[in-house]
Amino acid sequence: MTGQSVIIPDWPAPASVRAVVTTRSMPGNSRPPYDSFNLGLRSGEDENIVRANRMLLERALQLPSQPRWLQQVHGDRSLRVTEEVFDGEQQADAAFTTQSDIVLAILTADCLPILLCADDGSEIGAIHAGWRGLSAGIVESTIARLRTPRSKLLAWMGPAIGGVSYEVGGEVRYAFVAKSSDAASAFEATRPGHWLCDLYSLARQKMCAIGVEKIFGGNFDTRADARFYSYRRDGARSGRFASLIWLNAP
């Protein structure tokens, strides 16, 4: 797998923590407009094609186990994942584990994937954070369940729609500003009743507010970058790419 086909997070995670983000250009089975490596079962593409891509993913990245895919619903539920307990794609928007060889996976196409790890490699997590999940508290509720003290937690913000590309209505701005006046700095007025929204800034504010200060990434724009699927750019027939994280066995 070439470096052009995947993104490797640039963060000071310990060697035992492995993480990778797929792109739409990985060699796969998807046909236009999903070409070529769509991993989203609920994206509109034939389910058999998506499942074939998921099998390719395991082989191409030599994953230690099948990724623990979630049925993401833009809520605030997080899931503790163990080898013994994982029954299909459960509804949740975050997952975390202390066990090795368990691959956590988040699917996105403009929403913000956040990867987490303890600075000693003892715990990992992955969060799906669109604006609804961010407003609902998915970041705070997930981090609250981790064993790792927040001062020892590292966070990496993966590919998401950039602030210059994401125009939203007043209801989105209100959802954040009503809870914290600081959130206003993440919005820039455009036409009447609309603002540009910076998901990276909102997520950083939320993590800093609860004591997470080692935050990396946040320099992507999925709508402007053809390597990634983008719902805002491609519409309802957009595929999904994956952000993956796991702990290598000792």
C-alpha cells in the first residue's frame, strides 16, 4: 500500500499505537461515482461491493483483526470494545479499548474523525464527530469513560470538511453558542442567516475545556481534497473513507 493511498497520522503516539486513514484512491471494487474504495455500507452502493472492499482493506493493511465497524447515528453513545463482546455493527459514535489487536474504525465523508491514545500506549479511542455529535457531547462523554488521565491523552483530528468550505444555518451556530459563548469564534458570517463553521476549532475547544491539551492534526478539507469522499461535494451518492486505530500486541 503506497503512501499516496493512505494517510498516516502525524502525532507523537507510542510505537504500539497504529493508525491509518484510507482514501478513495486505494485500489478497490467501487464503481463511479464511488470509485474506487468506498467502505460505507449505508452509502447507497451495492453492499457486496462494499464488503469486498472491507476484505481488501484487511489484507492491504495487514490488520490484526476485522475492524469493529459501528452504525454511526450522530449521537453521544460510546462503546467499550473487547474481544469477547462485539455483536455486529452496534449503534454508537465512538469506541475505545485497552486490548491489543482490536481495530477501531470510524467512517466519514465530511464529519470529523478523532483518534485518541494514552501516551503510554495503554488505551485507544476513536470518535465520529459531525456537528450534531459535537453539540450532543460525544467528545466529552467518550473521554470521560477512558481510564487514561486527560493530561496523558493524545488526540489527532483527521480529515474533515474545512472551515472555509462548510456553510451552515443559524440552528447549527445556536446549538453551540447557546452552550458556550466561546464557540462563536468558530463561526464566520456569510449571507444572512448562514455562517462558515469550523469543526476543528469546535472540537479543539471542547477537548481543551476538559483538560486535553495534546491535540494534533486538523489541517484537512475533505470538500476541497479529491482524495476523500465528501457529502457536501458529491451529494447523497458519496462513499465513506475510514479512520482506523489499534494497539499492537506486545
